[in-house]
Amino acid sequence: MVEVKGLDSNLFDLQSVDAETKAYVEQLEVTFASVPPPYTQDINDLRASARSGRSVFGPIAVSELAANRIIPGFSSEVPVRIFSPPKVQGIYIYFHGGGWMQGSADLQDKRLEDIALACDMVVVSVDYRLAPEHPYPAAPDDAEATALWLAKSGMSEFGTDRLIIGGESAGAHLSAVTILRMRDKHGYTNFKGANLLYGAYDLTSTPSARAWGDRYLVLSGKYIDWCLDLFVSKDKRSDPDVSPLYADLKGLPPALFSVGTVDPLLDDTLFMYCRWLAAGNEAEIAVYPGATHAFPLMPIAIAQQASQKCASFMTRVINT
């Protein structure tokens, strides 16, 4: 793995990909080629497959550290899953991935438990409403409502008001949207940091997404289009509340952007990182040669390296 605060062309060189990552990604592509593309399946079957542990990401583990709770929302209440470690330094608001139409708060218990214990942070995993049953703005509304509740009640509920926000893929998108909504609608600019992994920040599509084509490696061009069509109509996609890359990004917290080079959303991270910096904010980027979308969920060394990098970042900013 190469970690830099800037960018180095060597990160994108095939020679920089380690043997384990290369072999795993090659096998992963074979595996995906043997199953029907998601956009040809019923959304409820996809969700059931993930919950049963039959997806390529394997079985689901349940954490004894976690407890479910319902918190106030705007138009409806919001279910959350809370991981409470013995020692609390801060709170991590976490949004799962899944293209805004899959995933749930209880499908990554082991990873979130590890974060809670490694970083001494309460982790609040948000069960935001999913498309197509609940298209935009339902998920951003639930994300905003959760952040607002924690900003107001974090001290009384958990003994701290030090908040970090983050997530993966659609969850990174919701994190960025929530930071902006909290600043613009509620005057809240106290997030200690943002942990943003391979997010979608331009829903009109960046060049890397448009050029990706039909290669099915966790994502494909048609899969991305399907997710977007379920989530939000085309006429809204350049709105900064939908595509935060177009927003005024001044006054935002320190951010860590993480992405693999074999990801159609690569440009989303590269562009957002540069715009975050250009707006005068602190930002660093970790680019992982040869890694695919969702690579931290995979059983390879580079995934552990990314998790450690994120944990170090969160530990640093929560104590700053």
C-alpha cells in the first residue's frame, strides 16, 4: 500500500499492485461473471441474499456490543444500531453502502465493533430508508436527522459531543451531504473529521464511471445507472444536495478519502479530495493500487491496511 497526502502517478501503475490483491481481484471477476448482474434481479432477492450471507462478501457476524434503537426523524423515526465500547472518546456516525437501495445497519457488525474498540468511539450505524421504496430525499433526510440528534444529544446520551462522520460508497455520499446540510441548515460545523471511503460525489457521473463500461467487478456501468435511477431522477442530479461535488465546500472538517484504482468511482474521490483541499480544508487521500470498489470488506492484506489507516485517522482527529 502507498499512503500519501498528495497524489503520485506510481499509485496507478499496474506494477504497484501487490500479488495477493492482483490474484484476488482476478478471481473475484471470475466469480462475478458466474452470477446474474444485480440489475437483472429482484431487489428483495438481492437484499435477502446479503442478509443470508450468500453474497460474495460471505456470512454475517453479530456483535454482542451492538444494541438497536429508534431515534427521532423528520417524516419518520430512524432505526440505528449502536456499538458502545468500555471507553468513549467520541462518536462515529456511520452510513453503510449498497447503492442507496441495499444494505442495513446490522450487516457489518464485526467491522463496526472493531472500530468502536480500536478508536474508543461509540459507533452509530444508521438504518436509513432505501430506494426504490423511498427515493431521494429519504436517505439524506434520515442521515441529517441522525446527525442532528447526536449533535444535540450526544453529551447526554454518551458523555461526549465529539462527532466523526463517515461511510462507504453510498454511505460516503450521505456523509458528505449531511456535513453540508448540517452546516447550511443548522449552523453546525463541529464535526471532528470525515472518513470517506470510495464515495459517489457526482451523480451525473465522472469520467471514470462513464468510461467503465460493462466490466462487472463489484460495480458495472449498468449497475451504477440502475442504482442512480432507483435513487434519484436525472433532473435533480446536478443539485449540490444530490451531488456534493458541486457544493460550496468551505468550512468543512478534516477528511480522509480512501479509494482503490480499480473502481469506477475513482474520479469521484480524486475530484472531491482536490475540491476539499481547494476550499481550504484539511484533507488526505489514500489510494490503493489494484483495489476494487468495496475492497475493505475483502479478506486481503490491503483491506486491513485501509482499515488501520482509517482507524489512525479517526483516533487522531477525535483527540484534536
